[in-house]
Amino acid sequence: MKRNLGPVNTLYPSLTTIVGAVVDGKPNFLAVAHVGNMNHGQPQYLSFGINKKHYTNKGIHANGEFSVCIPSEDLVVETDYVGIVSGRNTDKSQVFELFSGVLPNAPLIKGCPVCMECRLERVVDFPTHEVFIGEIVATHADEAVLREDGSIDISLIRPLLFDMSSLSYWSLGAPVAKCWSAGKELKRSLREGGGKS
């Protein structure tokens, strides 16, 4: 029997990212796990829900650009750190070794296996949070996390998964089945049988 928990968000775990922006002329970073894929195809849009109190928001609004880097398990300490201290009173520009991409105000983290540069497309305003929607301009990936065909192997990234219920970072498990394939046999049997037996 299921228990009604009320309006509890259970869409966890979610991917932990580090959002970067230039604020008052200096790179700043923030750990963000309230992230989403807005669409497939080109251009590609991503969303990031960030509390209005965060210092990083100021740089995104001012420059219309930001970065999104995916840290591996090796960067759990640094990732958590940039999420618990504020750029208002802490210089986070020296936490990571940085590199430049296409956008001048989207600082990229060399130690993260995958980084994306985004141009701000729109902001959805909520009472306490802003949802920044960005268009991906460029994606940078370490050769070490790429398959032979050039696609990214997430098992080699070893991403951090954030869970609100346990307030813990989790690791990625093994693949369970192939997407858009696992249900084909059921689809076939229901079509041939006219219903589920």
C-alpha cells in the first residue's frame, strides 16, 4: 500500500553540475543539480533552477552567457565546496584550473571531463528561484571519455548524482537495458495478441 506524502518532489537523483559565470569581472562557480533537458535537436536548450540569492545569477544576467561543467567523482570535494560558499565573500576563481572556449564569459573547468558553453535564451521567474534556459553553443569533452565514434560514454565520466532525500552524492550504476528497444517485444506481443494476456 502506498502512503500519500503530500507535494514531495521525488525526481531525484539528478545530475550534479557546476555552473560558471563571470561576475564583476571574475569567474565564479556554483554547484547546481536542478537541471533539465528542454528539447532534442538543434538548437539544444538546457534549464537550470537557481535560487535568487545566489551570486552567480548576477553574472548570468549581466553577460547573457554561462558554462555548465559535469564533474566526476574525483571532484566531489571541490563541487560541494562551490555549492556551500558564496562568491559574495569567497573568491572561487582559483578553485579550478580554467580554460577558454567560444564565449568570453563562460569560464570552463579543465578538470571536468565534459563542459558546455551556453548563451542565455530566457529566464523564467519564480518567487524564490530563477530558471535560466540556455542554448548550447559548444561542448568540450576529454578524449578519455569518448567512444570510438566520438560519442560520450557516461560510465567514463563517473558523474555525481544528487539526492535530496538522503542529502548525498551517489554514483552511476550499470546499464539496465537499451532505450527505445527494451519495450519492443511487449509492443509486438500486444499488437499481435490484441491486448495483454
